[in-house]
Amino acid sequence: MGALHDGHLSLIREARKENDTIIVSIFINPLQFGENEDFNRYPRPFKNDCLLLSQENADILFCPNREEIYPVSFCTSVTLKKLEDKLCGKSRPGHFSAVATIVLKLFNILKPDIVYFGQKDFQQTVIIKKMVSDLNVDTKIKVLPIVRDKDGLALSSRNAYLGNDERKDALCLFKALTKAKHMINSGITLNREIINAMKSVINDYKSAKVDYISIVDQNNLEDTENAKSGDVIALAVKIGNTRLIDNYIIPFFVFIFYSFTSFLIY
């Protein structure tokens, strides 16, 4: 949706390694903003976005207007009933239906061979992959790692909303995920215990309010009872009036290590 940062640019750089022509779309999709959300104030630094894309040697910028995408007669939407009402969907009803609809329209218009998404919007990537599979869309989806600032904050266009103190408080998301990672590395896998510890980290920050913290199966987004390899720890936190998301995918090696350690003990 524009307001490009190094997370977006990392997708372009990876795409350049594997493709002949790179198309970047910018469209601030009005349908995916709920009532009282930030559509009207969402950052729109279009000239700077164009400069960044030029520096990265993107070949084509596709930037349609609202009337081209949603003509007056438009009345179709995509729904993924088992996925869109979980995690962020609980507090943003209709959001992921709007995301799936615009993404499918872009796929149909541009007919890309490969599309690159960032892991930060993890639920979105799961929904897009499922849509592509269910509707036989001939496009390959690649998800690339989260790009973070030096202090660990996941890059986001909405970070621009944060004041100085809020910017410091926003680190609570990364610190909570780091706490969870350390607990899992020490052999603690009960999700309830991990989530409570993460909430304690976040609650120490004045401007932070937890929307949700969940540990889910990465394929169906269902809550799990005990953390296991491949599960996703996902959270959304409001920092003042700004809602931020982040996540961590539990790696396989942690559980190999502890299984091997247990074997040695026995």
C-alpha cells in the first residue's frame, strides 16, 4: 500500500534475483480498512516511493485508482471462512476478505509468475496461499523473512505514526517474542505459560495494550496447547493509537536439540 520501507525493498531485491521483469503494485485498498481505522491518514509519500522504486530498478509500477479497481457496479468478494476470523480477523471483521479480493484482482490483472510477500503479515500470507490453492491460481507465492530495525522493531509503514516515547514502547513486541523464544529454548512449551509471560513483558510499557497473543499451527491458524516446531507465535499490540503486529516461527532445530539432550540424559 505504498509508504515503502526496506522491508518492501527486500522483496524487490529478492525478486530481481529470480525474474526478468519486476512489477510493483501500489494501491491503498479502502475496503480493508474498518470503521474508525486509519484510511484517511494512511501515509502516501508517492514521490518518495517512486524514487525508491527507481533506485531498486523496478521495471513497472502499477498504481490504479479506486474507480478502476472498484467500479460502481462492483459486487464480488472472496471469503476464507476458516481463516479470516482468527488472529487479526477477530478485531478487524471483513479485513481479510477485502485483502483476498484485491490480491486476486491484482493477480488476474498482472498475471505474475511469482509474487513476494513479507512474513510480518503472516496471517495474510496463509490466506493468500490458501486462496491460490483453492481457486487454482497459476501463481507461485514466496514469503520472505521479517526485516527489522537495528533494535528489533519490525519495519512497518505505520511506524511513522509513533512518537519518540511510543517508538521506544513499540519494542515491547520484539521483547515479548524474544522472551517466548528464550522460554522455548529452555524447554518450556506450555502455550498458556508462554503467553502469560509475554503479556507481562508488554504490560510493563505505558502506552502498550495487547490486542491478542496466540500460538497457532501455521497451516490452519488453530490455537495449539503446546508449542512445537513450525508453530507461529503471533501478536498484535496497540501502542497509543497505532496497532502493530509481529510474529515468530518456532524453528525445527530447537526440538531436535532437546530430543537429543533427553536421549543423552537417559
